[in-house]
Amino acid sequence: MDGELTMTELLAPAGTLEKLKWAVQYGADAVYFGIQAFSLRSYAGNFSMDDVDTAMSYLKKNHKKGYVTLNIYPWSHEYDNLINSARQLEEIGVDAFIVSDPGVIWALKEQKLRTPIHISTQANTVSYQTVLAYAALGAKRVNLARELSLKQIAEIQTNLKDDAIETEVFIHGAVCFSYSGRCAISDYLASRKANRGECTHPCRWKYCLVEEKRPNEYIPVFEDERGTYLMNTKELALFPFVNELQRLDVRSLKIEGRMKSIHYVASTVAFYRQLLDGIHFTEEEGLKLLNRISNRGYSYGFMKGGITPEDYAISQRESTSFARFVGNVMDPADNEHVLINVRNTIHAGETLEVLMPSGQLTQIVLPNILTLSDHTRVKTANHGMFILLPENLPMFSILRRIP
């Protein structure tokens, strides 16, 4: 840790095979995804074993890595199935298991599985003593708790033995109201266990006050006409800290969002890829780029030393994004046209912004729109249509409307 910038991995979410490919094309070094059990994102789509096989073949072809989330807190009767799944994943060749529960670490090691173990942020690791304890248990990497400041991360890094264990930090994405994401509210209010991957995000709901002797009288607490969202945290965007985390030898920077769209995956990966490649953005420039994707406002969270009222979006639930994702480029249709999957209504003659997998931004004025089915010329194309444009745009490019 001599002040030199290290080779830092950019780790991206992959809720589906489609999102995995977008993450790779936009510059992720590795992706993480869940299988159809033992993951803390039950509604992310998740992968069958055949999907995992397909995913790992694609990743290896592109010289990328794939990590599988086994970060559920399993009941005792689930261990046999978990270990059987881990064996299948190891045979396929996944690059690491992401786990939270010490019992899972113990079980994986007892069964002599060789796949590296990464400790999830759900384990809420806040000290170098705990990091070293995980190293002694055989873990290769620890994702540090999101409740740490930059100063505390620096203290942890200073006390780690060279290459004994790697650390990882969440750099961007939604933040849970509860400590390290270990929430019980969903279980109480909706009978959906957050720590079993079934969170219903009740922290985003609107709440009213009820006085105990007036059970049917609801007193609204509001900042606007929709109410006050008392537990609604802003989203993490730690882009100003990227270079400092590199200098501290944090080996991986992780983006949250297995349930987010391909627009989110492409935009965040492209942005942080450029930062890691040495391109500098001011705070204003960075926020302007990140506000092209859906968000509830951005915060530096605990990284700056603590949480303040400004880190909660109690007056809103809606996104602050000013851009609209309207389409993406698919395979070239022929030598003269590209094929567009329309995601939102677009009109001939309007100007759209294009985000390319290189991270480059450009603009195009939509020419005549041709339908894929019969090459009919139309003035408007709606969601679900496939159209042809006489443009030279690379596959996986994003089209979006900027007011």
C-alpha cells in the first residue's frame, strides 16, 4: 500500500443472463448472480444450473469471472441441498461463492470444496480482526460493511497481511434501511423474510401515525402530497472515493442491482469503468451522468464519516432521473441497418442520446423508422416493437431521451 493505484476489479450485478452480457460488454471484470435457491434476491430472475453453465462459458470466453451468491442464512435441513448445489457449481467452474453464514463456510470447507469463498456484506464486517478471522477460516475475500467510513476502511487495510485476504467495497446502488441489510420489517409486515431473499421493501412504503386509543384514525405525516417516507434512504454513489479506495488496495468495487434494468447495469458499469481507467469526473459531472438512471437521490453514506438527515429521501419516493430509456441496439439487421428493441415510445425526427459500450456518449436525430416485420415506414414506434434504423451503432448501445 505505497500509494500506487492497484488493479481494482469492477464487480457488476447480473440478475439474468441478459444482464450478465450487458455488464460484460460495458466493462465489468466480474459479475455476481444467484441460482434458484440460497440467494438473497428471490425475485431477481436467478439462474438454473444450465444457465450457470451458459453464463460461465460466456464469461470465460470474454476473460471475465462469475461469482455465485449462496448468501442466505439457511435452516439446518437445507444444508444438504446447499452443498449439493455448491458441488454442481464447482464442477461448472464458478469463480467464487459469496456467503454470509459462518455455518456455510464451515460446511463448504468440511466437504473439501475448492471454490474460493467471498464473505457477503450481510456478514457486517466492521473490523480488521474479523477480516483476519475469515481469512483463518479459509475465505479469500470480504465485502466490508457499508457502515464503515473511509478512515475505518483505511485502518482495516493497514492491519491486513499482504495478500492474506482481499477486501471489497460496495460502491454504488440501493442501501437498506437496516444494519448491513439484515432487516426484519418485511417479515413482520408482509410475512416475507428479507434474510431469506424475499424482501418486499417496506422501507419504501408510506406510513401514517395512529394513536393507540384511536385505532381507526390515521394521521398523515407528510412532506408532499404522497406522504413522508420515514425510512427511505438515498442511494449510494461513492464515485469521488474510487481512487482513494484503489490506493488503499481495496481489490474489488461492487455495484448493487441484480433486480435493476439493463439500462441501469450499462450506465453504472460504463461510468465506474471510466473512473477505474483513469477518466476524471467532477462531482457535478458524475451526478449528472448518474441521474440519467432511475434513483431516489444519491448519498455518500457512511463513507464520509456518518449519516445525516440529508442521506434520507423522506420527502419522496419517485425517481429523480431526468432521462428515459427508449431502446437498445441488437444484432445488425443487414449491411445498411441496425435492429432496435423499442423500450418506450420514440418518434421520427426526435433527438436521442446514445450510450455505447465504450462509455462514449453521442446524439442522433432519428431518421425514418422502418418496422422489422414488413419494412413499413412509420412516424412513431412503441414499446415492444422492433425497428430498423440506418445508423452505424455498435451492438448493446443504449438509446435514451434527454429533455
